[in-house]
Amino acid sequence: MFLRLIYESFLRQKRRKLLAGAAILLGATAVTAMLTIGVSVGNKMSREMKAYGANIVVAPAADALDVEVGGVPLRPAHSGEYLKQSDLAKIKQIFWHNNIENISPELPLTAQIEIGQTIRQVPVVGYWFHHALDVGGESYTVGAIGLHPWWRLDGTWPRDGSRSEIAIGETLARRLQLQKGDRIEVEQTPVTISGIVSGGNAANRTLLVPLALAQQWLHRPGAVRRVYVSALTKPEDALGRSNPATLSPKMRERWYCSAYPNSIAYQIQQALPHSRAEQIRRIAQGEGKILSHISGLMWLVALAALVASGLAVAASMATAIAERHQEIGLMRALGASHGAIAGLFFTEVTLLAAAATIPGYFLGSFVADQVSQRIFGSGSGVIPALLPLTLLLIIGVSLIGGTPSILRAARTEPASVLRASV
Amino acid sequence: MKKSGSFLPLLIWRSLIHRPGRTAARLAALTVSATVATALLTVYASLDSKLNHEFRTFGANVVITAAGQDSRSSEGTPTELPDNALEAARHAAGSQSLVVPFAYGIAQMQSGAPIVVAGTDVKAAEQMNRWWQIHEVAAAPTDPDAATQSGAVGLVPALAGVQAKKALGSNRFKLFYGGQPLAFETSRTLQTGGAEDSRVYLPLDAFARWTGTRMTALEIQIPGSAQEVQAAIARLRKALPEAEVQPIHQLIAAQAGVASRTRSLLLSSVLLISLTISVCVLASLGASVLERRRDYAVMKAMGATERRVELLFLAEVVLLAMAGLGCGYALGSGIADLIGEINFHTSIAPLWQVAVAAAILNLTIGLIAALIPLKALRMLKPASLLQGH
């Protein structure tokens, strides 16, 4: 009888059920969309912030002091220690390997450039421009171009294996009166200027050459001076700022398994022999602060959406139940108990909320995906874990919204209701 | 006509207080829509200023050096800026900008190894570069050698980068510039993960007395959007034609990208939530108007014209919408301020423009919610409505 009453209620009150269901569906759509955006915004924004460049730098542990002003190295070319190029793949094998977005080794030196009869000393930096890094059978594209999206190029980038192509910073090119396509001799090697680079403050004043060519000029095959790493990290909190050596084993494991800039740097340092890895605080701290504020804002907006949707759904449920006071009066007149009426309405509300939330969840996921695609160029997809959460939230607010009306309805005196409707 | 006109407010008032529960439900729905719209639009309107404030975390976004900086002295010291550069830059960059002078040089440690020394207003540099991590170091036993050998120049307080400190060893050390010694004492070290770690920072006037170089670079933090920063750069270039004004492209480009994406994301969220809430409220209000079909039929049966009955219904909705706006605007502004305090640690002031937008939204919702059911009721005969059809 109970099931039949519910079945008949849905069958005979299609308009009312559709109206209440539509309100729940829209509420579920807003909640799902905002939760999906809230969950995915951290990673999306973190990727967006890769435009700031590397957030971790790796240098030889026993390296001499950096002697550079305005990004231009002034240290004698052959001094200091080096890292091995062959070790760099290990960076993509650490625990947080999936968070390593880019790796860009650099080898600075000072080279002799011969233009006509004039010989000058110019700063040179060897890079991987667009390098295929093989790690355990998989190939990843890494290098300086991806790490410096603000660089602008007139021409083409030198090929990574090339020994005859170089790029030149626009300030240096202007000073030396060089143009794209010019052939010059650097360290007695004839090279062609394939492109002129602008937009990079230090790069504007240097020659940008393939790493192998810089190693050849420095007579250091397989050597790199520094490695810049761009990693997806989470904003630092008190634990992130801790010194792992002072932590208990349990906390140390938590620190190690969190994508803090310091813990990723620590793992890189462990993976690369004789290296010193540390966060570039200007980028890592700025990124972390802005990221936490943007994520926090989106979570607060999601919370506002949840509360507002909850109120709207609750109001719809209250209205839908209040409309049925005559029916309730009739049921009471026919002998239905308070508990039976309340049970019937609670079941109806739960079924309606569940039935409307499922399409609302998919609609919300679709809306979030479209928003994400439009703003970030990549979708957010469907997050299955949000379905039970949305179901719980929407059923919860529907029941909360409907409860006062259900209880009031259950307490109704049948005679007064039936008399009022005559 | 006059009599019925004065009767209308009384009728509206009676209608509103006759069923206080129903009126309260409708008022609550319109308050929710106004609250959500006010809160989200206020946060959206203040987002740019909040984000621009956050971008200050990255430090200087413009660097000024002397033109032809690449022609350095034999010791690698960059060319000096003209004396008036600091004042001119402060004036051109605007009062909100932070301008910090720097002078760089290459000194030698006692071992003869080179080290970069930088003269600056250390306090201002710390204020601009909030990402600098400063560690206090334990006071070392006095090294009388360094103090006595410093001669007339004295013991200069220094901020040493962590790598520089490691290379120098003691808290008190001596550096040489062009053969001229200077003794330093450091009580703090600096860690950044960048070139600063290998430098020793000292007050600008002490640097000038020691090296004869006054100022080689100005680092400027210009607050505001990418467009405002570009405008300030143009002013700086005009004010200092002999200097090279270089924006730090990575910061300016990334700031524009992040700000624009955050703005789009929040706007999408505002539209999505407002639309959803509006439709929910619309459905709820529409149902409550339909619920009053008997009132409509009684009034029609008693001879009221269709226009007058509709006017009564619409006036009620307008009153409720405006009352909802009043409550919602106050509540929404409070929520926006709370979001600002929680997330950005600064308040977000209410904006009158947002009240106008929320009023338009609330009135639109209210009127649509009343007009659609009224159109449906208009098609029905009063007699059939009173019979319960």
C-alpha cells in the first residue's frame, strides 16, 4: 500500500513533481559544477602559473658562488662544479615524477665571437630547447622554450643536436649589429643565427646555443651547470616549511608525500648525486600564495553556491508540500497516522531528490567541463567521487527544506483542512 | 476610481499579512537571490584590486639600468645611473610604487675568489621582496682581526646570502674592492634559491664610500593591472630617456594570464549560480502565485478588472522584491566582506552599482514569476476556478 501510494503520487502529480524536480536538478547542477571547479582549479591554476617559470633549481653541491649581475654570468668560464647531463632523467623518476612539468639544463660560458676582423667576448648559455627526454621507455618533451613562455623569437629555434645553429638575444644582436641568417664564428666554429630572442631580460644579452655545442666549446662533454625544474606544487603550510630532519618519522612521511616545493626539491637532491636542489622562493612562494587565495576564493564561492542552492531547493520542497494540504487532510480523515504521512512524504522527497540529482550531477559536470575548456583550454571531466557527495548534500537539504512542511502537514486536523477546501 | 486607488495599498497590505508564512517564504526566496547576486558580484568587482595586491608577492616587475649596460668595467661593475634617476623614477612610477636603488660590484674574498656585493636600502629591499627568507644567525665570538684591519671604514652591517655566508665562514669577514678592504658583520642570512644567495648586501651609502659607485639599478614594484604597469613603464621611459627601462616580462605576462583566467572563472561561477538560483526562485514564486488562483477568481467574480487584479499581484511582487533586495544587499555585502577577510585578509566594501544590478535581477525574477502564472490564470473562467478546476 505504501509503495503504491508513492507510485500513484508520482504518476498523478506530474506537474508538481516536475517543478520540484526541476528546482532540485538546477540546484544539483550548480553544486556539482562549483564543486568540480573547486576541485580542479588548483591544478589548472598551478599549470597557468608555470608561465612564471621554474620553481626549483638544481646546482652542484660543491659549486662555487654564483657571480652574476642582472642574469649575466661573470664567473670565469672553467671554474666551479658541474652536474651530469646523463643524470637528468632521474628527475622524472622521483616519487612526484608526475608533477614534474619541465626540466631545463643550462651551461653558461663566455665565448669569443669573431665578426669581420673584430673579436669580442660574449656571454653564452647552452640549453635544451625542445628536447625529447627518454625515461623508462617513455619520451617527454622538455627544455627552455616551454620553461620560458615569455620569450619571443624572430626566426627559428636552433635544433637541439645542431652544431651550426644558434639564437641571439636582441640587445646583444643590436650591439653587435647582427641579424637573423648572419653567419659568424664563435670559438672558431662557423654558426648561423637562426633566430633573434626578445622578452627575456637576461636572454636578451646572451647567445643561446644548443647544450651540446656549449659543452663542446667548454670542453666539458655531458656537463651542465644548473638545472631549472618546473613542478606542480601545493602551497606551503606550516608542515611544508618544516625541516624534515626535525620531524617525527610519521610527519616526515607526510611531508615527503606532499607536493611541497621543498619536498620535491629534497627528492630531486636525493636522486641526483652531488647536487643541491632548492625552491626558487620568488616563484614558489608567489605561486603558492596566489594559488591558495584563488583556490580559497573558488571554494568559498562553491560554498555560497551550496548554501544558496540548498535554500532554493528547500524553498521548492516546502512549497511543493504546502500545496498538498488537502491531500494530507484526506489521508488523515481516512485514518493515516502522523508517522505514516511523514514517512510517505520523506520517502517521496528522498526519491525525488535522488532522481533529480543524478541528471543534475551530469549536467553540472558538463557545465564545469565547458567552463574549464573555455577558460583553461582543457576540460575538467566527470569526477565520480562527487556523485555520492552531491547526492548526500541535495537529499540532505531537500529533507531539511521539506521537514517543517511535512511535520506541519502531519499535525494537520483533517476536518479543518477539508472544510477549508469546500 | 479614486476610492479604489486608495483601497489598493490596503488590499496589498492585507494580502501580505493574511498568510504570513507564504509571504515570508516568498520574501526569503527573493532575499536569497539578492544575497547571492550581491555577494558574488561584489567579490567579482573587487577581484582585480585583490589579485593585483597579491601579485606584489613577486617583487619588482620593472628594472632600470643604464643604457648600454653590457659595456661593463673591467671588474664587471655595471654602469652607473644618473644622480636624479631615483627621484625621477619615484615621480614617474607613482606614489603607490616601491622604488629600491641597487648598486652592484664584484669584490674579492680573502681567498681571492670573486663575490657579488650589492649596496641597497636593505629594509626597502626586504619590504619589496617578501619572498626573501631571512634567518637570524647566532652571534659569533668577536674576531678582533677583522675589526682592527678594517681601518677607518669601520665594521659594516651586512645581509649575507646563505651560499655567500658558507663561503665566507665567519659572521665577521673582510672583502676587497679594487684592493680597498672593508670589514663586515652579519647577523642575518638571506635564502632565496636565486642569485641573491651568493651575494652580500650592505647599505647603499657604505657601498658608495667603499666602491665609488652610487647606483647601478633601480628595481620597481608597480602595483596594478598589466595595462597600468605598461602605462607606468611608458612614463618611466619618458622620464629617464638615457636609461634602459626593462619590464620583467615573465611576471607581467603571467599576471595578465592568471588575472584574466581567474576573472573569467569567477564570472562564469557568478552567472551559473545566479542563473540557477534565479530559476529555482522563479519556480518557487511561480508556484505560490498559482496557489492563489482562488483569490484571483474571487476578485474577478466580485467585478475587479483583469488589469486591476494583475496590478495587485505585480505590486505585491515588486514590494517583496524590493524588501528582499534590502535584506539581500545587506546580507550579501556582509558575505562578500567575510569572503574578503577569510581569503584575502582585507575587507571588501559594498558597491552601490551592485545594488542596482541586484535590484534589476530581483525585479526581473519577481515580475517573470508573477506574469507567467497570471497569463495562465487569465485563460481560466472564475467559475471553473472556484469550482476547483
